[in-house]
Amino acid sequence: MDLADLYRDLHQHPELGFAETRTAAVAARELRAAGFEVTEGVGRTGVVGVLRNGDGPTALLRADMDALPVEEKTGLPYASTAVADGKPVAHACGHDVHVTCLIGAARALSADRSSWSGTVLAVCQPAEEIGGGAEAMVADGIFDRFGRPDVVLGQHVAPIPAGVIGLRPGPAFAAADSLRITLHGRGGHGSRPEAAVDPVVMAASVVLRLQTIVARETAATDTVVVTVGAIRAGTVANIIPDDAELLLSIRTYDPAIRARTLAAVERIVAAEATAACAPKPPDVVVENSFPAAVNDPDAAGRTRPALASAVPIVVDPGPVTGSEDVGVLATAAGVPLVYWLLGGADPRAFAGAESMDEIRARVADLPANHSPLFAPVIDPTLDLGTAALAAAARVWLPVT
């Protein structure tokens, strides 16, 4: 199966975190066909392929596999119509691109063993979107079972022009914390709010007050994102509910700022509940959490020329406020991480752009990751992503 057909197949059959059984089976099949020794079920649904080619270091090439609970609206002939647990599912973040490019790089490295020496670990990781996949693979002994790499390499498709790679030394992707907050009120009739404690009003106050963490508690030189992605309360117009639930996403780079932001959330939620005379304190639960992805500056500098040999343009995109748990693998192994953005947008959308400011403006107008309209172009994204990953691996696996 060529890469384009493989990508379309994966795109049409998305699966949520820790349920990527079909995706894992496809990845395992393709890695075996490329000559890798393959183990399935690592970290529940993860796949590890090992290709040994003489003496030398080990490079871990990582791709995440899971999709999102999003209804695809691209209108593409290969658009997803998958449903899981009654919810539509789609590869709205591009993990199907990541798996396809990893398979492409695995094929290329296997077919040209004279250009490198050492060991390739091809890792298809589950559950990145829910922040548990990398930790699950580490807990399952991935490095004890398959060897400790000398570097962790990977890429994430983004709505920048195909033919461009974004590589940022140092903190590259933000830490992520997902919180579930339950505000407790006292239900009652909608006509008699004085006899109730309204958690909906409490929730509205919390949402507005949380924004002051960024606007009034964080220095302009620091970066914090606090997003309330969901509010759930009540069933009908004339009943005041007992409880209201908020789902939060918080992004930071600096561990001290991260700790301060989480403490501020706790403080604000508790204070608003007290101000509303809530019958009991709110519940604040961290659903998932993983640290910032930090590219080792020396390793990024070593890898950059290889990426530039495979893709026309390599730029520093600045810190990305999106998050990635790939850093968990590198930290657990005690080795450098090099993780970059892979352009996946149609280059024709940028025709005539004469400055970086104009390119950024056009990127802002395109559907981004997690949008139901996000759709990387197949050509040349897959070929360039394959070439970039294989070229990066060869830098770390030199022939001796």
C-alpha cells in the first residue's frame, strides 16, 4: 500500500485514545513488512518496532495514533464517518499523518541500510490527546524491554505551508493541565432563586474571574493560557440545578508559573463558592497533566541541517502553546528530545506572500488542529514528512 492510500485508510478509521486497536494493527503490519521486529500491546495499545543494523546508537522515532471526538466537516471523499460511544470521531489533529510518515521513514531506512548504522525504534504511541499514552508506555517498561535510545525524534503536522518545518530549541510545546471543576449549589424552582444557591451564576463568575489569571496575575513577558472548554449545568429553563461543571485547559512553559497558575485556579474557585454561599466547597480534579516538551538545544542544532536537506525551509516558529506528551519519553529515557512542526497546508494558499507577517496572517485564517475542517494536503506533506524523519534518524545513526 502506498503512503497516500495508507493515510486515507487511517483517516477514514480514526480511534480514540487507548482504543486504537485497528490503527495499531495496521501500523504493526506495515512495520513487519518493512523488516522490523514488532511488539504490540505496549502501554495498552502501543506498538514498538525494532530494526537493528549493526553496531551504533539507537534513535527512537515516535508517532501518536489517537483521534478526537470531533465530527469531520472537510467534505473530503475519504472523510471520517466513524462513531465511538455515540460520538463522532475524526483525525482532526493529524495523527494519521504522523503514523503514515513514520511508516514511510521505516520503509526508507530499511531499504537503505548502507546509509546508517545502529538501531531504529519505531514507536506508535496511543492516547496523546488524553495525556496518558507516553506514561503508559514508560510504565510498561518500553526502555527495559526494547533498549534505551540516544535521542527521541518526532514531528507534528500543522497548518503552515507544506515544505516548511518549524524547529524551536528549548521549550517548544507547552505543558498541559486539564481540570474538572464541580461547583455545588442548592437546586430549586427557577421562579424562586432566593430559595436556592445557583451554581450557574457561580460558574459564570468563575469563568470571568479565571481570565484575570492571565490578564492581571501574569507578567506580559510570561505565557499562560487558561481556557474553559465546557460548561455543563441544568436540564430545563425553570429548574435551578444542584451542580455545575467546568472543564479547563491550562498551558504554560515555566514550572513555577504552572504551579502558580494552578494555585490561582484553586483560590478563585474556592473564593467564588464562598461568595455564593455554596453549601460545600467545590471539587477541583486534575484529569490529566504532562510537562512542556523541551527540545535539547545541542540536539536540535545537530538535527537542523538534516531537516533542511529534506525540506526546503526550516524556521524557528517560536514557542507553541499546543502541548505534546512526547517529552515524557525523552525524560524517562534521560536523552535529548528533537520535535518539530511539519507543514501540512496547501502551499497555494500562501502564493504571493512576501513576509513572515503575511504568512502568519494566512495561517491564522486556515483551519487549525482540532478544527472539524482541519485537512492537511496529502502531496507533498507525506513525502516531506517521511524524508524529514528519515534524514533526522540518519544524523543520529552515522555509519562508522
